[in-house]
Amino acid sequence: MKKLNIIAVLAVLVLGVMTFGAVHAADKLKVGFIYVGPVGDLGYTYQHEVGRRALQKALNDKVETTYLENVPEGADAERAIEQLARAGNKLIFTTSFGFMDATVKVAAKYPNVFFEHATGFKRAKNLATYAARFYEGRYIQGQIAGKMTKSNIIGYIVSFPIPEVISGINATMLGAQSVNPNVKFKIIWVNSWFDPGKEADAAKALIDQGADILTQHTDSPAAMQIAEQRGIHAFGQSSDMIKFGPHAQLTADTDYWGNYYIDRAKLVLDGKWKSDDTWDGLDKGMVVMAPYTNMPDDVKAMAKKTEEAIRTHALHPFKCPIVDQNGKTVECKGGDRLDNGQILSMNWYVKGIDDKVPGQ
Amino acid sequence: MQLVLERRAERSTVVAIASPLIAIALTLVTIGILFAIIGKSPIEALRVYFVEPLTDPYPFFLQQEIAVKATPLVMIAVGLSLCYIANIWNIGAEGQFLVGAVCGSWLAVKTNGTDVGHWVLPVMLILGALGGAIYGLIPALCRVYFGASEILTSLMLVYVANLGLDYMVRGPWRDPHGLNFPTTAAFDPAASIGTLFEGPGRLHAGSIIALVVVMLGAVMLGRTLMGFQIRLVGAAPRAARFSGFDTNKLVLFTFAVSGALAGLAGIVEVAGPIGHLDPGVASGYGFTAIIVAFLGRLNPIGILFAGLFLALTFIGGEGAQIALKVPLDLTKVFQGILLFYVLACDSLIAYRVRLLRTARKVAPANA
């Protein structure tokens, strides 16, 4: 009993001695981030966290950043965003599609706070949207795959049939067809963004069906590890996965949000922020290709040339004419290419893919 | 040498009431030490966690949010407590929650954009409760007629419900103007539960429904024959059989009621704070409610407080992430420590720990 008393007294002392007020920097611009996953997912959320750290580092004396991680996309999202607004954040990035309606609602309540929603399509005076042209990197990956494959079968592991994913599949196929007309895709939907077990199973099944190159639109490095074990090649997703496949990774289509976050914070600091719809790619450094590895020099040279062409807008992955799965030529609303609206709402496959878009 | 738990002969009422308070006090001390270790002021931390959400000035945004967060947890947990008291194990409230959300949303989607009147919302709530009840009856019927373990079947049906929800929002109910993203259109005002007050808070009529559920649950358990049956079957199944109570009927009843309450919670959540149906509706309330049910001692009034308290730790944890820049994991550790102490205090009140020096020593016969 005496020992317990002593512990209790000690604990009270610790509590008492350790009081000190929080120090707040009054003049700094407060910038908040809402993440859908944990910062340690090594994929999508991690890349946003890398962007936040870049912002904090670049404008360290002018901004103070905060994040809320693992925020569910249901009823909790609205409160989490509003908490950031109430805490004095003047610029708030909500980094997942599922936060769209919640962001719209909070933005309406806080007209003096600037909101930015990633990958969505609803905007307001104080609500901008931003996304990356992931399909640009996928076109390059398609070309590499078309050159590297011996079996002419590419395995594709996908999450959900949303337009971003469908346009990625199409861009990969168009890239592959530009160098190899005989390429076929095997596609497996795992219905999750992050499920290492299912992703690994899908990878094994695809390899057993003859695929000698894997690509994925899911976030874990599981497929890369399987490719490494089985001695075939694969592409990383969202972040550079070379650690998981030192002999397997050809390149990776990575997201880099740092430049954008720094630009937007600067605009707020200069009083010039306005609601925009940003959709950048290789040109602005929002999509960055991981180093080209494990491939012959001629393939590497081709990949670099294509990357340069897309960066300088000399080549557009969705350049016309494009023929859909049923042999019908697609209308070109963007002149010599598909327009952004067509790419952002894509729910059909290009010719050569013998899968069916789920739910269509 | 071995440690044994030995039932105490008598329980002191004072200690029984003090037990949760002791548990909370121990949690505060432990978490305070944890904060001190990572270099944050424990006093400041506890203030952000507990005092700030409760003392938020007018218009009481954070207090309203606590009620919003607690509403589905309390509704589901009251239903679950009926099952658990009777030793019937419904682990699939999450699935019943989702089916309720989907069934109620059916009407909202079908009437979207039409001006059909104010009967839409009440019918949605009824459909939600019905859907949840029917979904809850599946594992109950499997147990009654095939002897299948309701623990397994109710849990597995959660995944079925999840995929069903996924199918509906990606297929037939997808918002035609939503660029093919997996979500229904936003519900019309006639299909939504509005907020009770103007301004930033989101307190809605669903919280009132939750209070009514708590009261009905308390009355039913304490004052009706059905409540007596539930308690008797749980405490003394043999005695219950001798007195002619039908356990199978009770299985069906408790599953139907807990399914209906979970389904109601689902549609309230969708028609209230969320405002549309999408795969994000599945956020684990049905599982968290199991914790709430036990934290509230399977007593509806206790569940009300347990739900509010758990909601407080969620919202305080968010505040701590923002104000103190501590990771989310600390909030989870915190909730874990709290549960640990609650269960430990409970056990130590009912039981005493004894150290047996030699296991073979036989107790004197005349003791």
C-alpha cells in the first residue's frame, strides 16, 4: 500500500511539474492536411506527407503545417476538416476523393478559409481542386512493357473502376500498342486501394497465367515483391518501390505534390489565391518517373524520349484517332486529342483490351 | 507457485460505483506520464483531450459533434446489449448497419429530384430498420434451424453487406452526374435529417431517436417480461428452460431488435451527417459499438454514457493531433489503456488475486 502511495504522489508531481503553455506563432500561415490513410502506408498518403514536409521545409519561417491522418471518408470527415478550420488553418488540403462533399459543406461555412480537394470535381469560390495526370506515366510504362515482354501478356492489378484507373489502363495499352501491336492485358480487380494479401494473390495468379510484366493501380508493394521472387519485371505505384524489387522494378509512376503545395501556400501568402482546377503532370513535376532500371539501353532511351515528348506537350497519350473496344472511333473533343472531360469521366476501354469495365 | 483469481464473497457498493472512476483516474495518470515522456505537457494534453471539447463556448460545436459521433454507437450498442445479456452473440452489427443504410437509401435514390413530400424520410427510417432486422434474422434463423454458430455467420455477413453496398453505388445507384465515381447523388432535403440548430454544429434529430432508444431499452430490460426472459436466459439458462421460456424465440427476437437498431443507426447516419450513400459509410461503427456495449456494462443508461465518453476521446484525440501535433496512434493507445483499466478494475472488484505458494497444498477441510 505504501508503495502505491509513493507511485501516486510521484505521478501527481510529474503532472504538476510538467505544465507549460503551448507557444503559438501568431503570424505564420497555418496549413492543414487531411489524409485518408496512415502516413506510413508507403504509397498514396505517404506521398502527400512527403509534399507537406517539403512545404514546411521550403517556407519554414512563414507556414505552420498540421495533419490529421486515417480520417474515415464517412461522417467523421466533415468534423475533421471543420476542426482544422476552427484551429485557424487558412489553407486546407483534403487529399482523397471521398472527402469531396464534406469539403464542399465546410467550405460553405468558412468563406475566409481556402480549401483544396484532391481528385474531385466540385469547386466553389474558396474551394479549388487538384489532381495529377497519372496516365502520362502509364503511357511510358506501357511502351516499356511492350518492348520488354516476351509472352506479350501484361498483368494489371487494379483497385476500383473509377475514371482515373480506367484511363490508366487505356494509357498503358495505347503506349504498349505504339511499339508492339500483339500485347494483351490480363486484368484483376482487387476492390481495395490497400490490401497486400489480395494484391499478392492477384500477382501470383497473373504470373501463372503467363504474364511476364506486372503493373498495378493499388498502393502496396506486395506485387513488386512477388515479381522479385518470381524473377519477372514490374512497375511501382505512387512511390518508388525499388527497395522491394531491386531486380524487378522497371520504373514507377510516382506522385509528387510538394511543388504544388509550396505554390499554393505562396499564393495565399501573397493574397493571390483563387479557386482553380489544377491537373498537372510531368510538365510541372507533379508526376515523376522513378529511375529507369533493369532494362536494356535502347528501351531506356525510348522511355526517356517519350517522357521528354510528353513533358513538352509534343506527345499526348490520348492523341486521336482512338478506337474503343467495340471498334468505334471515339469523338475527339479536344481537337487532335481527347479533352480533359473525356479523360476525367472515362468508363470505356480502348481497342485491344478484352476485359469488361465492371458495372458497365 | 501460481496466481489464481478468487471470487470475493461480498462486493462493496461504494467500490463498485468508484470502479469506473478509479479506472479513469489511473488512465489519466498513465497517459500523463506517456505525454511527459514524449515531451508534451500532460496538463495541457488532458485539457485538450477532455476539457476543451466539453467547454467549447456557444454555439457548442464540439459538444454537438460528440453527440453526433455517439448517436450511432449508442443506438447499435443498446441493441447488442440485449443479445449479449442473454448470451447471444451478434458480432455482425456492422453488416446490419450497412444493410439498413442501403435499404433506406433506396427510397432516397428513387425519389431523388422529384417533389414527393415529407413522408420520404420517415419511410426511409422504417425501411432502414426493417432491412437491418431482416439481415439480422439470417444468422438467427441459421442458428435456430441448422445450429450454425451465430458468431461466425453474423460476422461473415458483414463482408457480404460491404460488397452489396459497393455494388449498388458503383452500379445501379451511381450518380449520373458524378463522373462515374462510386457515390449516389446527394439526398434531397425531404430525404435528409436536418440539423437542429443554425450555425456550425451538426446535432440532428437522430440523437433524439438515440435517447428514446436508450429509454425504451432501459424500460424493456427492467420492467417487462421479455426483459426478464433476456436476463434469466443469460444468468441461468437451465432455470429459464424449466420455466418454459423458449430460447430459440429469444434468439430471433434479440437478433431482430439489434438488427433493426443497427439498421436504423445506418440510415440515420446516411440521411443525417453524410447526406449520400458511398462506400465510405462503412467505417466500423458496428464493431466499435461492441466496445461501447461492454464499457456501458450492458446497461442502456450506462451505454449512453459510455458512447458519449468514447466519442469524447475521438474528438479530443483529433484536437490533440491539431493542437499538440501528437500522432493518431497516441489516441488509440489512450483508448486501449482506458479499456484495460476498466476491465482490470472490474475484475479486481469481483475477484481477489491470490498467490498460491505450492499448487499441491490442500486446503484444510474445516475452512
